[in-house]
Amino acid sequence: MKQRILLTALISLTLSLGACLRPYQADIQQGNLITNDDLSRIKLGMSQREIEFLLGTPMVADPFHKDRWDYFYSYKDQRTRDTEVRQLSVIFNLGELSELRGYVTLDDLENLEPSDEDLHVGGTVVTRPTQRKYGLFERAAEAFRSDDE
């Protein structure tokens, strides 16, 4: 009888701990990755070809507004569930850059500081590791320590 209770308790504990764990999910990146380094090279009056060389092909090239290109980028960190969204509209006048709209404007370009995405290695963006540095019990102990402070 004791063995049966012990086995039931062990199975219950195993299932309870298994329900707490989340499977690994890759971070989701969509759209055009535009770094602050790319943006800092943009100057008023650049041609459409120069802008396309710096920023890449636009996500949306509206056939009804040929002088407007839209760039969109989103990044979802699966571990923290945070989503970063960047939208940039490039406005041309007679084939030359006249305005930027969105999360950065032409006036902001001079004051841009390097972003995390500016760390390139052979064309690949170097990001922070998403793996956890330690196990379940260490994370639980850290959570209790941070609550006490």
C-alpha cells in the first residue's frame, strides 16, 4: 500500500513539474531589418536607387503612391513575450528623398546611437543569447531572492 501511495505521489509530482515547463520557441523576426547604422547614412535628396541600396527593397511599394515606400520590421522575443515594431515610410519628390515618417525622421538621423542590431558578423546579426544560463531550481531561488529585496 505504501508503494502505491509513493508511486502515485511521484507520478503526480512529475506531471506537475512537466506542466510548468514551456517548450523552446524561436524568436520571430519579420520584415526589413533596418539598423541605426543604415539610417545614419541617409541624406536628404538621395535617389530611390541609393535608398534601396541602403535599406533594401521596401515591404510595401504602393502602386497608387509610387513616391512612397513603406518598411516594416517586427521582432517578438518568445521568452519575454515582448514585441518590438518599427515602421518607416520613405517619401520621395521627383525621385529624390524628401521626408521620412515613422519611428525616425530626417531630423533624428544625426542623433542616432548604434543599436543592438548594428553588431554584424559577416552579414549575420549578432543577437543576445536566448538560452537560459541555469536550471529550474537556480531560477526559482533567484526569483525568491529578488522578492525579498
